[in-house]
Amino acid sequence: MPLGMFYQKLKEKGKYDQLKLGLVGVLLGRGSGKAALLFDCIANDSRASLESAEVRALFDALFHVSADALPVLVKAQEAESETPGQSLASSKFTEYITNLKAGKDSLAERFTNLVMKGRGKVTQQDFVGAFGSDENLKALETPIAVRVALKREALIVQSAAISKPALTLLGKGHLEGLKK
């Protein structure tokens, strides 16, 4: 019942999350002007501006839909049309999703900062302007581009996690023998 798993990913506390449902529509929809639609997904009560926490919540939900919910839908479609040799192994699929999730928090924080630019609130015009002026944000208009950004961010996060202990060792002089 993979299709049911997709719908479960769109629930929060047992009820369908309006933001996530709206984001599925925006991400899978065609056309331009998606930044304004993204803003409208979170500012559903016709507010003229968003605070930083709301922008962060939008990115968190956008990354959840793109990296957690929609891949399950693809996997469900793949299971229905099972072609020998074409299926992504379940363990590889799980590994792929896990790797994407590794960059979610870091990327959400970075993109929130790109949109907010130190302001307390952003208007729809500011929000759309940020998407139009930043190549990284502009790419977030399709689920594939979101997953590419998440994968890139996950690599950065993983590299930093590996580099930190190495830098600590360097700072303690453990590699002095290499200087010769």
C-alpha cells in the first residue's frame, strides 16, 4: 500500500496538513510564479508578511514533501509497473532518502537567512524577489531541484562532520610527522 504511505506523509497529528498538501500542488504544477504560490501556502490567512519562523516552517515542509513524501509516490508507481532490473532496491531507496534528510536542517536555515536578509518580516514582494535574485532559491521550484539541493547540502554537512575531527587532530599536532 505505498500510495497510502504517501498520504500518511502528508499528515500531521492524524490530520492532513494544509501546507504540505498545498506544496504538493505547487511543486507538481507547471508554470512560473511559484515563489508567490509558496508564500501564499504559508500566509493562508491573507497576511501581508511572514516572520522568520514561518519562512523556516515553509522550507521545512517543502523539504519534507520533496525528500520524504514525493519519493514514496514515485516508489509506489515503480512497484505497480515492476520491470525486472528497473526497480530501485528498497535498501538503496531508504539510503537515498536518509541522505537527503541529512541536509534538511542546514539548508532550511541557510535559505531562511537568504530570504529574511536580517529583517524581522518579509512581504510577498520581498519573498518573490529573493527567489528571483538567488540561483539556489530559484531552483526550488521543482521537487527534483529541491532534492538536488538537499543532496548537495547533505554532502557539505557530512564533509564538515568528517573535517571537524581532522582539524582537531591537526590543531593538537598529531600530524607533525607529515611535515618532514
